[in-house]
Amino acid sequence: MRIENSLLNTSFLGNPVLQPPPLCWNSPLESAKLKNSELHLWQANLGADDWSVDIFYDFLSCDEKQRVKDFHLEHLQRRFIINRGLLRTILSLYLPMPAREIIFLYGPSRKPSVQVSSQHAIEFNLSHSNDMFLLGVNKTYFIGIDVESIHLPLNYIELARRVFNKQIYQELISLPTEKQYDYFFQQWTLKEAHLKALGLGLNYLHSDNHRLTPESEHPPLDIDWLNLNFIPKPGYIASAVLKLTNTTRETNLELQTFTAMNNFFNLTAQ
């Protein structure tokens, strides 16, 4: 598979890649027509002041509204409402239903999908870190996505030793200290994205059977993965992974990137 975008790093499993420059984001299209060969990435700032929080709240299901109550701090409630309302609003651009009518189904590790006919089926995955919202949508590939604010966890070398395979761990510790910082988060987001694509929980982070590299004695599936590393904006690192099959491995992937803004969506029509 080939993807033409100089602001993305692409690799197959186990190959180290260097950090690209920040990704460029475009204004949304009037209609989100999704080709089989396209991947759409959406980003948004959950902390922006102009989100229509009351309208987004009205879009939520009863279960989602109950989850709002589980947050005791107002700013966390607001962030959750915007996160879920924005997810519903963007997905409604691809689906034959308004945002409030979307029904989510959840796998064993809470990976969401939408209840919709096969004619309108889409694959998507969502991640957020602080106020950074990141959503990937496509029609063809199982997808996992993860974004992390670049901060240095305590004992990150020890964490890397336990979570990464020997090859990646050795690559990490062989780098100059100032480069270890970004490389750790690059590999961490790749691993989380793979787990999310497979519908596995983060408890598998420490499992030898799911190191997700050619070294693994028990790879989860006999398939290839396309790994995408990118910088959604300064201070963040993100990864998206796509499951390749025999029919899609030779397909060129077209990438579209959009910034979600409150004044773009006709929320009253939802």
C-alpha cells in the first residue's frame, strides 16, 4: 500500500520511523463522501469556547447522559459532552441518520461501532488527549487511532522495557536522551492504536502475545498493518493503524484531513 503525504511516516510492523512535521488540516467539506480508498482524519479542540454544549448534550443517548453524571468536575462533564456530541455529529455526515439517532454497539473492550446497514457501513476510531480530539473514518479497513500529549512519564525507560519488544527497546535506549522523548510516545501510540484496531483492552499492553511486531511468537492475526505516525499539532504525537488484506495491500490510500469547527455544522438540523 502507498500513501502520498510527506507529513506522514508510514511503515510496516517493527520498522522505526522518524518524527514528521505537524500535519496540515483543512476546512471541512460540505458533504463527507467517503471513497473505499480514502481515510478521513478529523481533529478538534475540545476546549474551544464556542461549542454548542447544550445541543450536543441533547444528541446523547441515555447511557451517555448517565456517564456525564459520573464526572464530578464541570470541565470534565463539558469535555465529555463535546467529545461525544462531536463524534455523533461528524459520523452523521457519513450516515443516513441524524446525530441523535446513531446507535453505538460496543465490543468486549468497549470499541464502538455503529448499528447501520451494510450499504452504509463505516469503520472509525476515536482518541483524545487533554483537549485534543482525533477521529479516523474509512469504509474498508479496520482502524485504530491514538493521540497522546507529549509528556515524560516517570520511569519511562522501565515502562518501555516491560511493554515494548527487545528490538524497539534497544532502539529507544540507543538514541540520545533528547530523542528518546518523542520515540517513546511514537511507539506507545502505535501500540495503543494496534490494540484498539483489534478491539483489545489496554490490559494487553504488557502481554508478550500482543507485542505486535515480527518478533512475537504468537502474532494476533496473520495480516499486515499499515502504520501511520503524525503530529496532529505541536505538543502531540498520534498514530493510526489500518489492517491490510490481500485485496487492499496494493491499493493507494488517499488521505483527507479536516478541522471540526462549531460554525461549520448545522446542528439545529440534527
